Amino acid sequence: MTAVLRAQGLGKKYGRRWALSDCDLEVPPGRVVGLVGPNGAGKSTFLNLAVGMLAPSAGEIEVLGTRPTGRRAQRAKVGFVGQDTPTYAALSVADHLRLGAHLNPGWDAALADDRVDRLGLDPRQRAGRLSGGQRAQLALTLGIAKRPELLLLDEPVASLDPLARREFLQDLMGAVADQQLSVVLSSHLVSDVERACDYLVVLVDSRVQVAGDIENLLATHHRLTGPRRDPAKLPAEQLVVSESHTDRQSTFLVRTDAPILDPAWEVSQLGLEDLVLAYMGRSAEQRNPSRSRPTLEALR
């Protein structure tokens, strides 16, 4: 099964600062991927590298089997909606659709017109007069009406109110079902990922911390609570993601495929937000591949 997006040792440097570093990732086809991390983690940099708007400083990236080049044939296969759902304020809705048809050889005019009609957008209305939710829907229309194989979304709903955000995500899921799209949705809102995505990538301090099928990740992560214990004495197959201690009690978040048989532990499952926050809250030493490379490899 060929990955729709593959990165190996990928990095992007601005001056002396690495915005993305040592990124290894494979995104399987037919999935809706939630790319999650705090502001400044490198999510936008990664997506701009994937779409060919930036060139790597290190490593390599492949999208749909080839390196992003900006050539028209490849651009036609990849849809991209950047931050702030970019539209042209002075252009009308109809102008945007005509521009989309001009720039994209596979443009589906019937799909675009149907979406505009269903959303109640006035084709004569200038984008600058639309609400934030309407601009987001217009941008999504431009992204999916080109009939891409892969759709990249860079926090397109972060500034929207909850109702507009829900409507946008519902429309996105409808497009995924209708077109068999692969999607990478960047967000720092775990609730959006939980609602729309089936695959998770957590990016922190410019590095991938964990990636995998959400259902599997939730099934293999556990919170252990019990008498205080040295983490070094846990079974080797229990990978410690985070830990906290009091004088008498220890709490570990571990990843393991094996059953937890120690009767001293109270075992509980995690929600998606708990899992994401645990990886985001890991210490800098734990996140540093030069010191903890075996741990990161175990997460693959």
C-alpha cells in the first residue's frame, strides 16, 4: 500500500532555527489524518513542504509518489486550504469558481455550483462581505471541486465559531465519503480531530512524537495508578509516555500491546485529548531523538 505522503529526515530551517526537524512519517491512503500540535510546532511548515510552497533544508518528502515540484500535473492532484481560509476579498463567489476552473484541468463545475447553491452563497457576493464560516466553505469548495487525490487543510476552522466549525467538518466528511479523498487536517483543537479523523499525528517541537490509527492508539495506551514504583522496574514491553508521583503513589501513561496483569495497578483507558496532551507534555529530553531514538522508533 503506497503512502500518499512520505517524509524521511525532513527538515526546514530558517536562519539558525529549525521549524521542522528529523521528521519521519508515512500517511496511508484513504485516511483522514489529524495533524495535531501546539502553535509553532511545525504543522504549517510541514504542509507547505508537502504542497511544494517550501523546499526542504534537509531530508526528503514525497506526495502521491513524487516530490512536490509545483508542476501543474501534480498540483491538480493535491488540494490545499491554507490558514485563514484564503479567498480574494474583491472577487465574487462566481469569480472564485471561474478562477478555479481556469487553474484546474479536472475542475468539477457541477460540484462547485451545487455546493454554492446548497450553502446558500450568493454568486454575486464579494468574498470580503462573507462571514468567516462562508469564506471557509468557499475555500473548501475550491479545494474539493478540483477533484484532488489528497486534500491538505491548515487549521481552516480555528477562527470559526463552534457551529460554523461543525458545519465545515460535516461538509468535509461528506466530500471524503463522496470522493474517496485522503485528507491531512492540521489543528490544535483535539475536538475537531476526534470528530473528523481516523488517523493521528502529534507534532511537538518540530518533531513527530507519535503517529497511528486512532482506534489502535486508544486501545494500546493505558493509565496505570498504584503504589509508588520506579519506572525502570516496569516490564520492558510497557513504554512509558508520561509519569507522575506522590510520596506513596505513581501514575504512568504507558503504551503496550501486551495485557497488563499486575494486580497492583488500577488500569484505565484514555480519551483522545488525554493521549494528545501526554505526548505534548513530554519533557524536552524525552522528545530529543538524539537521546531517545529507541523510544521514538518503538512508537512507529
